[in-house]
Amino acid sequence: MKKLLVLGTTLLLAACGGGIDESDLREAINESNHRVCLPFELDVQDRVSDDKAFTTHLGAPEIKLLKRLANGKRANEHAIKQMEALVRAGLYKADKEQKVGQGEQAIRYAVYTLTERGEEEIKRGHHHAALLCVGKLKVKKINYFTEPTALNGVIVTNVSYEARMQPEKWANALLKEGQYKDLHKNTSTKTVTLMKTSDGWRDVRELHR
């Protein structure tokens, strides 16, 4: 039995090919990295007493934002710009403007409806806060990797790398200010275990998904 185990390990190591290409590791890690989803709230500044029941939380099926006050002054300009970015991304759809009241004294609302894509990209976090998926981690540098080793029937290597968040193009407008404005510049150290497969190196966690 021991001879069979040794033979199996030898064959597995031989199948590894005797070397690792860093570009293969980089590609495998980039494919396995999950999306980056951040807590995000709309910058709603203006309300009137009659619209307190309206939902303005990101991820809601319908969002209504006060657009003009009774005196004609524009309202929630920043929040509306945020929603326009989400509309361009296909996460929300802009519906027909709603009006309460008559004439020049009418109060106007911008109305948005959540799309199927929005349901995928906007998650519910703790305490009903929304998590907006804005990009993915990308490998900037491979620090080091271990020699391929046979473990539980597969060839594995442990990799240390530097990663940086790469935002989606539509998300740049939302992340260019506030607490996330420098997020795309920050690099963090990550580790991952990759396994050798018939389709190249893959994240070992895929075996358990």
C-alpha cells in the first residue's frame, strides 16, 4: 500500500510539469477572486413631510427622490447624480417623474425601479444596509509561491500576492469622492491555495462550492 501511495504521489508531481508560470497563477487568482461589495448609501439631503414613507435605501424595488421643492429649488442633486450612475450601469431604471400638487407649487419626484441586474449587484448587509458590488480584486504582484506538492490526491501550491480593487467603469463616479475615493489605490497582501487541474491552476475552494 505504501508503495502505491508513493507511486501515486510521484505520478501526480510528474503531471505538474516541473515548473510554474506566474502568469498562469495570476490568471487563476483573478478568475477566482470574488466581487468587492461595499456598504453604500444614497446622499439624500432633502425631504418634505409627505415623503417620509418613501424608501430611499439602495436595493429597494423602488426609490423616490425629491427632485424639486414647492419653491422651484432643486433638491437632492447629489443623490440624483448617484442614481443616474446606477441607471447607466443598468442596476436601476429611470421611470416617469411623479408630481404631487398642481401648477408651480407642485412637488416633483425622480422615480427609479430596481432591475434584474441590480438585484444581483446590490446585496443586503447588516442592519438592512446595502452592499454595492463595484468591482473585483486584481493581482498586482506575485510575492512568492511554494513548490507544487501532492495533497489529498491533487497538486497544490500556496501563493502570496498583492491585490488591488479594480472598479467597474460605471462605479468610478460613485467612488471618486468620500470614504472610497482612494480605495482603488490601496494594495493588500492576500494568500490562496491553488490546485493543478486539466484546465490549469484553480482555487482549491472550488472543490467545496
